[in-house]
Amino acid sequence: MAIVDLVMPKMGESIMEATVLKWHKKPGDKVKMDETVLEIATDKVDSEVPSTAEGVITEILFKENDVVPVGTVIAKVDTVGTGAQATPQSAPVNIQQAPKPAVQQQAQQNIPAASVQAAPSGVGEGNRFYSPLVLNIAGKEGISMTELENIPGTGNEGRVTKKDILNYVSNKQNGSGAGSQHPAPAYQEEESQVQPQIESQPIAQQQAAPQPTVVTRSEQPVSGNVEIIEMDRMRKLIAEHMVRSKATSPHVTSFTEADVTNIVRWRDKVKGEFDKKYGEKITFTPIFIEAIVKCIRKYPMINCSVDGDRIIVKKDINIGMAAALPSGNLIVPVIKNADTKNLLGLTKDVNSLANNARNNKLKADDTQGGTFTLTNVGTFGSLMGTPIINQPQVAILAVGSIKKRPMVMETEDGDVIAIRHMMYLSMSYDHRVVDGSLGASFLTAVAKELEAFDPGRSV
């Protein structure tokens, strides 16, 4: 019998885990190469996982709704396909086979040497698995592996949870005779979320990052004339990532305005011809992206990410654009290599991604690899906004609604007041690496690029 491990695939450079939504196969079922085995969900998109081998499913190692780290073995396939040993009675999955997150490795380094030698892969003497978060807390609190083995676990199959070890720490401190209550220290809910969507961050940066406030459900009963709505999975993930983004990056927002009269008039003039000629509807979004790309070439430090004390400048220009899902939540599909595409190419990508988002047809790769994000708050009638950075990027630009306003214009005959189409632009940026001079200069450059749009441009 030749057994092949089916592992949780890496869905993108910033995705560290995924949730099992639905299994399409069960132990004993035959599976073909590339046939869908299960559906998973990340913080960005739902996706199907195909089989990497043909044979018979012998084991399924995780249940639906389990959160599984990338690289972890989730199922086993017998490539001989006899199915004779399709349902062996084996022990629960030993996640030490999967690549360990850097947080887990660091946590083990913090645990006393004797403890690490006893269980170098997070598995105790009794074959008990400890999550990287639990190991991290144990290391910081000086709890040996022997102590860990004796802590009662309330998790699945008796595993020690974050709550278990924090209660142990609190009881240990309260019983020390100090004469005062010592609250248990606050730790992140999930070890893979020490930094949100940060690609390959060193431990030093993860430990240095400020800890976001975790909002928990009130224990007080809700009274009055209210309606209680439980957050769906996507809304929970968005909320968590927004909080962590604010905790990771010191946000600064700059504002400017642009006279986009030439763009409005040009689009009104050519949109019928454009649709007839190319079969695509021309919107303002590809025009804005075109201007952003030109300015990123002038200010490449906007197109970067932070890795500890290093600045990673991205040579590819991949522009994310916020799009609405049928649920009302927002997602950010990415236009890859936007700097290599003309206005027609950008229009096709924008329309395709927006349509796929509306119809829940986005693939996991469609939301990966962004280096800069554009969000159009004007779509919802807002004049301007203060957007939150889409980690691990360092800047996000928001465009507001286009409004006609009387403006003072300089002419050869003096100043005149004219009705112009005006739009506010705002950009939030990570003040660790983008200072006010660079942020304001880039934003101003985008505004000037929009104002310089050629109204006589051919289709």
C-alpha cells in the first residue's frame, strides 16, 4: 500500500491557515487526480482543494469547521486503490509532520532546555499535542513541559487550550502568597495571527507588534427593543483583520482633491463606442488604477511591505480593488502586473474580477499578491474616507464620489468661477516606513495625473 499525504495547500503568501468547510469524500471513497476532496475557507475567499493523487481515501484527519495550518496533513490517499486498509485505526493526526509556524519554533526556544528536549515538536511525553500559542505562553511564564503534562485540558481530545493554561498561570500566581490578585496576561487568540497577513515576518517583529484589543461578548443579558445578529464567518474575519491592521501599522491619512472634469467628459463621450468596439463597459476604476500605477513608478517606496527592520520593495505592481460580495461584505481581488497593461487590459481585469466577486466565483489566487489597494468609497455616496491598510501592504488610497462644485480657475484673462467635477482622494499609509513627505507627495502626484488626463484620447 502506497500512502500519499494530502496537505492543506498554501493559498497565498500571507495565508497561514484555512477552515474546513465541507468534505466531499469520506474514508473508503475513491478519488481521481485533481478531483475535489474538500472545500476550505480563508480570510479572503472560499476554495476547493483537489486531490494530488489517485486512489482511495484512507483517513480524514480533520472535521468540518476545524482551523488547519497551511502544510498540515489533512487526509491520506492509498494510491494502490485496493481500499483493503481504507479505514485503519490510527492515532489522531500528529501535526509535527507539518511545517511549524515561526511562532511555535520561538515558543519552544523560550521553554527551558530540558522541556524542549523532552518534546521538541510540541508533543509531550504522553503524545499530547500542544499548539504554538500554548507553547508560547508556557515559554513566557516559565512553565516546564512536565507542568504542561499535568494541566487538565478541556479542548478536543483533552488538549490544553489557551484558557486552560491562562487559568493555570492565574491560579499559580494567586497561590504564591503575594497577597494580591494577578490577572492572567493577555495573549493572541490564534498563534498564526500575531501579525495579520504578514508575509514571513521574523519573530522579533511579531513580538514587538502591539497587541490589539480583543472584543469579547458581554456577559450581561441584552435588554430592550433590540435585534441580535450573529456575525457570519466573513464578517468575523474582516473585523479581526481590521483590528490587527490598526495594531500593526501606525496609520496616517492624507487628503487632497482632484478636478476630474476631463475624465468625466471623456468617459461620457466614449463609453458607447468603447462598449461596441471591445465589448467592455468603461468605468472610472481602470482610469484611477492607470494613474496610480504611473505614480508608483515615480514613488516605488509606496509599493512595499515591512519585514522586521527591513523594507521589502516590490518590483511587481499588483493593484487590489475593493469589490462587493453578494453578502454585502467587501473583498479585495488583485490585478496582477497592472503596470504592463493598457487601459483596455485594466478594464477587462476590473470588470472580470468585479463580476466574479458578485457571483462568488473568485479563486484563491485572485485575492493574493496585492502590493497597493484602491477603494472607491464614492460608490456608496461618501465624499471621502479614512481607509484601513490591507496588510502586509503599507498604503491604501480611497476615492470619493464625484461632485459638481464651483471652483476658481486661473485663465489668461484672470480668475474665473466655473462648474467642475471634483473628487476627494485620501490615502492611509504605514508611518513606520512612509513618512508624511512621501505619502503626501504620492497622493498629490495621483491627483495631478488625474487632472492631466487627455480629453482627446482615442479609444
